[in-house]
Amino acid sequence: MKPNPLIITVATALLGVWVVIAAAAKPGPDHIDIYGGTSGKVPFPHARHQERIQDCNVCHSVFARESGAIKRMKEQGALKPKKVMNLQCIKCHKNEKRAGKPYGPVTCSTCHVK
């Protein structure tokens, strides 16, 4: 029996709406202190990034949406040192700077607090 394309389309649309509503309902904390290894923690304005980026997966495709995920992944060897900061944060900030848009810090010592 062939699946009904209309049912598939409606189900997909409803799933999409549910995902958007669920994401909006749980925006995450306004501020997070990210584990920064021996260089010190990184105070992170989470809400500001959510407003600007609007796609949680831009960052969270690399690490889970849970407290302590970066530290745990680094300790397990699942996340290389500097991967998040260099390949995610600083890369994005530099791209925004090149595009003439407002951007965040582009050096390590600007973010890490000992």
C-alpha cells in the first residue's frame, strides 16, 4: 500500500510547527559560563546569540544542549581542545567582522576569564 502524500505533507508540517514551538518555549538561559579549560571559563551571552543566530544547531550540532556538555566531551576525548572556540565562535565572529556586521571577540584572551 502506497503512503498518502497528503497525509505525509500534513504530518511533516505539524512536526515542523511542533519543533518551532518547542524551541521557542525552551530558549535556554540568558547567560552561561562555558568551560574553557586551563585558560579559564568563558562568560557567554547565550540569549544574545540565540536572538542573532536563531538556529540552535549552528552551535549545538557540535555539542549537546545541556550544562557541562563541552567539559564532559573534552574529558572523554570526543571534543578536541579549542574546537568549539576556534571553529565555532572565533570563525563566526571573524566572518561577521568581514561582512561589516556587529561581531564578538576574535581573540582567546578577550573571552577567557581566569
